[in-house]
Amino acid sequence: MTVNRELTGASGSAAPQLRVREMELAEVGIRIDYFHDASDEYLRMLGVERARLLSREAWREFYELDFARPVRDRENYLLAWELDGEVVGMSMADHITFGEQAFMHLHILEPNRRRSGLGTEFVKRTAVVLFEVLELQRLYCQPNAFNVAPNRTLQRAGFRYLFTKEMAPRPTDFPQPMTRWVLDAPPRLS
């Protein structure tokens, strides 16, 4: 299933073109490299322990198997965020219960593009795609409590704060204080 969501400026304006689309298998290296090439300090801010990352090869093999499944049976669903045709970020849904709920992760690739408001716009569009493709009722996100940027982004994108708790929800994570945010599905028109 191919999904595209674009935001364009007012007629005739030169507003940046934002697009959220399904990430292709050939692009999973973007996600793998993002984590493997990150500094230890940045990984700590994300709550990720480098020693727990899969090797690049094992991670790619995991995605090859996952992408071979129908979307409703995948462990992950990856989206690419494009700005004027260039991939500048990504989102992933995991812990997916198709038709019910999933957990979203969000990342802007280059530090100089963070804190620019792009994340909020991409998260809003990502939520629309995830609700549609995964037929969700609820979408959760739980960033490290001390990583201010994604917490602000989620609030601005309309997510509702639920709680802060020490946890390590993924195999790559170390125990850390995390905030949980939720976005409920908009009412469906019949």
C-alpha cells in the first residue's frame, strides 16, 4: 500500500513541500545508519543503549522479513518524511495491535533541522497516515522525559499527556523516565 500526504502552501506561494510516505525497503538503511552513526550522547538522550542495537546486517535482515509481510502483520511500519523531495526525518510505529493501537517514534535526521517546527507538521501528518493504514483507535508515543523537543512536538501536534514513568519499553532501551502521550482517532465519517 502506498500512502502519500502532502502539505502545500497557499496558491502560488513557495512554501516548503512536506510529504509523509511509506518508507521503502531500499531506504531502511536511513533508520539503521541514524542509530549506528549517532554519538553516544545523542543515543543516551533517546534512551538507547548502543550495545543493544542489532548489527547493521541483522537489522536489515529483520526489515527484509518484516516488509515481506502484509502491513497488518508487520512488527513495524516505517514512514519517511520529505521536505522538498529530500528525506529529512522518519517515523516508525511498533507494538502494533492492528485496528486498535500502536506506538509511534519520531526522528528528524539532521540536528540543524530540529527545533524548527517541522516535527509538529510531520507528526500531525504521520498520525493521519497511521490511523488510516493501521486502522487505529489510539496512537501512543513515549519519548525520554528529559528529551524536551519531542515532548513539546507531541503536545503541539494535539497529543494528550498521560504520565511519566521509569521504563525500558524496547530491547534497545535502558530504564529511563519516559512520558506517555496519546492521540485518539478522529471520528470517522460514514
